[in-house]
Amino acid sequence: MSSLAPGPSTEGCGLRVLWDERLTSYDFGPGHPMNPVRVELAMALARELGVLTAPGVTVERFDAADDALLRLVHDEEYIAAVRHAGQTGLAEERHGLGTADNPVFLGMHEAAALVAGASVAGARAVWTGETPHAANIAGGLHHALAGAASGFCVYNDPAVAIAWLLENGAERVAYVDVDVHHGDGVQAAFYDDPRVLTISLHETPRTLFPGTGFPSETGGPGAHGTAVNVALPPGTGDAAWLRAFDAVVPAALRAFRPQILVTQHGADAHALDPLAHLLLTVDGQRTAYAALHRLAHEVAGGRWLATGGGGYELVQVVPRAWTHLLAEAAGRPLDPAAETPADWRELVRGRTDEVAPRRMTDGSATVEFRRWETGYDPANPVDQAILATRRAAFPELGLDPLET
């Protein structure tokens, strides 16, 4: 058994956190799984634990994305439809607005443009050297398509941020998505663009929305190998998930040599998430964050933009997961055994009437797994998924899919 391989030092990194209380206005209404209280509680927990006031960490406001920025990814007709729906409350069903997943709410355009603006501000700060790392935990809305809302996502902020980077001189951008759902909107935006590598680890599309993300999806003409999809079976837990991550992500990133790393950290692969079927813990997620941080330093000169994403266990999972993400990005990871602050637990009770978790761990300070180099089990469904991905994508990246 092994833990993820060590890499360059990530201690004491600079981090810019993009935050504005108005980000919680991205709100589909009572009863919708995408409740903005999850973001509010995550920021409150990070604040109470001193993450946001640690040396090298700044919390900054930003401008909403204007139409010119949104048009880097989204059709002009769609932007107009979002604005109209948000002004009138009327559905625009051919654009995916007014469905059960994406109900219309007043101010929808402004709220979604604010999320996109935060991710672009983070990308700009990292790309121009103002900060090595930036984070927008309200972002990661990776399902939105050029002309339609999808999967709780109105504007695709990671794609807009990546498109901004390409417009401003980036030649190789890598995007890694660890949400339980396939990062279909980001993949679609850059499927034919060899300058962008998209990697997604997700529950198999045979059992989960959006029904895409098979290993055979490897990129369009002229960009083969720049889409990498790891489709994992229901029931995959920490050790198997980390084995899959370690068998695919580092090699693909090293081969692509990105100038900047953009990541999406949906917390919905957790065992308690009500909308999916993987079995990760907060400790497994924290381990993945640390690995991506090291890889940003190894392959992208330390340039890293991290976003949030899905995650629908609003109290037990998302706040702790994203607080660990912010602490890791700051280069000051939290002790997993640390207690959650009493004031935060009281805030949770007041905002949700739920009992908050007492500690920042689900019980494992170190998560170990069996590395791919130890051998392949042809009867193991996770190993089958790993090998399918490596066989489909690795040759296009100049890698041997069978090499250990």
C-alpha cells in the first residue's frame, strides 16, 4: 500500500480567494439541491479556522463577467435568453431554462455572471503573476453548454476562465475535474482545441448524469488525446479512486506540460452525497487536493486556479471539503483531527437546523492505496476502467498504456 507520491514543496503558497457575499444569490430556490448555504458555510468554516487570514492569503472582490467575456464560450442568443428569463421569470426551455434542474430565478444572469467573473479574475491574477494560486469555491459550474443551461449550471465559469487564458496568450491549459459527474461542458467547449487538456474522473455515465465521459471520448480532429475520461463504477471508495487518479492524472499532465492548471472540486463523490454513488471520504478528497497542488508546482510552474463544483450534502461534506481545499491551496493544510469551531457549529444549527460535524476528518489521517505499478487485476472493475482510459488516451499523448 502507498500514499500519493511526494512532489515539490507546496508550503506557504500565496492564495487569492475570490469572494463576494453576492455569490450566494446564485440560488434556484427552496428544495433545490444546489443550495448556496453550502458555500456560505464553507467560507465561514475557513474563516473560523484561520485559513482566510493566514499569511499569504487575500480575499478579493471582482467584477461580474460582461457579455464579451461570456461570448468566449456562450452563444449570444443564449446570453440574451438567460437575461430575459432572469428579468421576467419566464422559462426558456429550448435553452434549458425553466426545467427541474435549472429553474428560472430573478436576477439569474447577474448571479451567474458574477460566478464567471470570479473565476476569470482568479485566472487573470494567476496568469499575470499577481498570485501563484487562486480559488473560487462558488464556481465550477461545468455542465453549462454554449447554448443551454444544464445540470444546475447557467454559465460555464471554468470554460470562460480557460477561454480568457487562451485569449491572453496561454498555449497549453490543463483542466482536471474530480466532481462525481463528468465535466461535459468544459470538455465540449475545447473538444477540438489541442491547446486544452481536459481530464475528468467521474462515476460511469452508465449510471449517472450527464451520460457522457466514456473513455472513448478523447478529443476531436486535431486534438486527439486531449480529452481524458476515467469512468468509475458505483461503489468506488477512497483507495480505488486514488489508485485511478494516480494511474492517469500525473502521467497525462506531465506529457501535456501545461502552463497553468485549472481544477474543479465538486465534493459530490463523497459517500454521503444524495445524488451519486461513489464512496469517498473527506480524507480521500483532501488527499486528491494535495496531489493536484503538488502537480501544479511540478508541471505548471505553480500556476493553479481551483474552483468548487457539485456537492449536495450541505453540512457534513461540502464545508469541510472546501475548507481543506482552501487550506491546501494556501500551502497550510489543516490537521485532519482538528475540531470544527463551536461558533461555526452554532451557525450551522441556526442556518440549517442540523448538527454539524465535530472534526475535519472522516477518520483517516492518511489514505493509502495500491499503486498501478503493483500490477493490474483484470477482474477488478476499477482496474478495467483505468486500463480503458489509458488505452484510449495515452497513445495520443505519447504514452504507453501498459507501461507501469
